[in-house]
Amino acid sequence: MQAFEHYFMAVNRWLLIGILAVMSVIIFANVGLRYLTNESIVWAEEVARHLMIWLTFIGCGPVLRYGGHIAVENLQDALPKVAAQVVRGVIALLLLGFFAFFVWFGIEYMDRTQYQQTPTTQISMAYIYASLPVGAAMAIVHLLLVMRSYVVDRTFASDAHFDATASASL
């Protein structure tokens, strides 16, 4: 299971790096061309926007995994240990249900928009909306990998590549 987790994180990390790199190159090239030649890349803004959507949904899982999403924890801080574990268990189950709904709804939405095309690049909107079920499915995997430690000990995964506090001290 640790090998799967390692490779899954590596794939997720490289997807994020690749999407961000492509998006950055496109925007940099477009700005450079605009100032040097007074011409813009027609499709740059649209493609960058779609890559940002993919970046958001693909990045949701690692942020969840490392406890980076905003959370109100006053209730579980005030409860005894067992009651706090129950609350965290309910939260984890609600998150699983929420992500499963996103997978289902995302697939439905892709089906509804498959014949709608983007204005500039003329690709199917289903490719953009695919980010929702793909990102939610990846978030389910991330949640399942850290759920036990979160529910029992209220701990998240730690990794210098994603943990902001760990990389700040490097």
C-alpha cells in the first residue's frame, strides 16, 4: 500500500507541476509577445483558464491530505477524545459522500456539455468539466489514505513537498 501511495502522490505532484509549468509558459509568452510585438496569442487566455480549473481540482486532494483546507475545529477541541473521534469520523464520511457526489455529478455534467465547444480552441467543454470527476476521484483516494490517522489521532500526512510549514524551515 505504501508503494501505491508513493506512486499516486508522485503522479499527482507531477501533474500539478506540469499543468502549472504549461500555464506559466503560455501566460509569459503571451505577455512577452504583447509587449514586444503588440500581438497576442489568441488562445492563451482560454487555455490558461482551463488549465487553472484542472490545477484547482487536481490539487484539491494533496491539500486535503496535508490538512491545508480551511477548517473550524472548535467543536472537536472542546469534546472528549472519543467524541472528537466520532465527529471526525462523521466529517470524513461526509467528505467521502461529497466527493462521490462530485464524481457522479461531474460525469453527468460532462455528458451534458460534450457537444458544447470552447470559443477559441473549439474543443469539447467535456474535457474541461472532466476536471471535476477526476479531481474528486483523486480526492477520495487521498482521503482514504489518510482517513484513519485523521479520525483516530487528528494527524495529517507530512511531506516537505506539500507542507508549507516544513518547506518554510528548509
